Amino acid sequence: MSRTILSMLVLMSFVTPTVVSAQMGRGRGGGGDARFREDRDVFHYLLENHAKIRRTVTKLPNGVSTVTESDDPQVVAKIKEHVHWMKQRVEKIDPIRNRDPLFAELFRHADKIEMKVEPIDKGVKVTETSKDPMVVRLIQAHAEVVSAFVAKGFDEAQQSHPVPKTQPANSPQPKPGELLFPKIEGHGGVVPLPTAAHQPRSGSKVLVDITSGGDPAKVHPAIEKVARYVNIMAGAGKEPATASIALVFHGDATLVVLSDDAYARQFQTNQNPNLPLLRALHKEGVEMFVCGQSLAGKGNSTEHVVVFVDTAVSAFTASVNLQSDGYAYVPLSR
């Protein structure tokens, strides 16, 4: 990694955790947007004057509050300019995978972070909070890393920082039987079992075959089970784990992935009750495929399918291809 990129990383870290991942995630086009040159100049100015910058962090029950300031009026102006434009980038960024696991994981959940920027006399106050307990831990873990950046500079910026454990050592343990929702809020709640056999294993690849229909007014139970598996991987075991998950819809389940308008025509309802949960799964990286043959057989077409679900030539084809790629086959009708 070049010194220029590291400079950007460190300085962005001084101000707000989410910004780091946002700027690093912008790298597809090599920074060709109209604002890039101005932002780069601000980064370099702040880097050259980093000794004049001080930063304090206050942990909150639901996140952190940080203050970045300086006694130099020119540095203060640059800090405020930097934060303003980086917040704009955060709001508009297209996420891609970042080199640092902690930053990448934090940015994957940027939509769950509430960010408030408040200019003060000598700098900027930034408050980042979340309703998701796991995201709160990500925010707080990143705040600690940012403090290390301020103290160690390039030496710390070159390090890789792990994603925090599901349950920090000093946090209260959940009550017996209490359900947690570490990834998918409100669906597929799980009970932590850190000492149980067969712990979640990173690198797992799962093909979930969904064939049956359900009550058109309710969320399909198979999708609810997939949400539980996502939550299990994230927070029910000793350590968080990652998995590649693909859903294949066919048979009567084909109608589950229709847009609200197409679903309403099919079932005389106002909307498709499955879509909010399917969107949440999509945001967590779950791939979804619908059988093109079943779709046509039920009088629908690709245009009637929500945009984040891909149409396969057939469910049979998708299943064979995915299993050839190493996915474990799990039929889940209900």
C-alpha cells in the first residue's frame, strides 16, 4: 500500500470511523470524481499537521462520541472541511471489500449507523450510534483502533484489525433463553451457545432449496430459518463465523420473490410480506436465485422479480452448478 493511501487512511481515522471504509471503498475508479483532488489536498494538509490534532473518545451505551480539534485555526478549518465532505462520501458510497477486516465489517453495516456531526469552536464532534448490539461493538472497537492510529501513526495503519468477538468480556451476559439478533433484526433470534458442539465454521457454503409456498399474508417460514442461520453464524457460537449462502426458489416458492405489484396481483394483497426480510438477507450477502421455468409456468417473467434476486435458467441448473462449486445442499420446504 502506498504512503499516499496510508496518509488518507490515518487522517480519515482521526475524525470518524465510518469514513475510513467509505474512502477506501471508493477505489474502483482511482478517485476520478470531481471532489477527489480537493479531498486529497485536505488529507495531506492534515497529515502534515497531525501533531497539532488532538482527539478524545467517549464510549456510549449505544456507540461512541469523538471530538477532533486543534488550537490552530487553519487546521480547524481543514478538519471541518474534511468531515463535511467525508460525510457526503459515506452517504453516497458504493461498498466494496476493504483490506482491513474491522473497517470492512463496519462499513458493511453503515446503514445501521446513525452519524451526527456537530461543528465546535476548535474542531468537530462526531457521534456514532446504532440499535444493533453487534454494530455498537464494531463502532467501539474501531474507536480504539483510531486512538492507536493517533498514537502510532503509520506503524498502526499498516496493521490488520480483527472483527470483535460477539460478546465482549466485560459486557453483561444475556439472560437464559433471551434471543439475540446479531445480524437480522427481528427475525431468526438465537441463543448464544459458546461451549456447544459443532460451532459455526467460517468458509461454510450452503445452498438452501426452497420449494413450497406458504401463507401469502405472512413471511415464508423457510426464509425465517435462513435468517436464523445468518444470526447463528454471527452470534450464537464462541466466535463469529462467515458463510456463503445461496437460496434457490422454485415450485410454489417462486412467488415469494415477486415485486409488490406482481405479488398483489397474484394474491390480492397490498404488498409482499417477504420483501423486507429478503432485503435484509441480501444486505448480509445472501445470494438468491429463482427458477426461470417455474416463473414462466406460473405466468410471470423476470420483470416481475425484485431486483436483488437473479433468475436462473432453472432451479435444477442452479442447484447442480452451486453443488459443483462446493455448496452443501439443504432442502428447506418450511
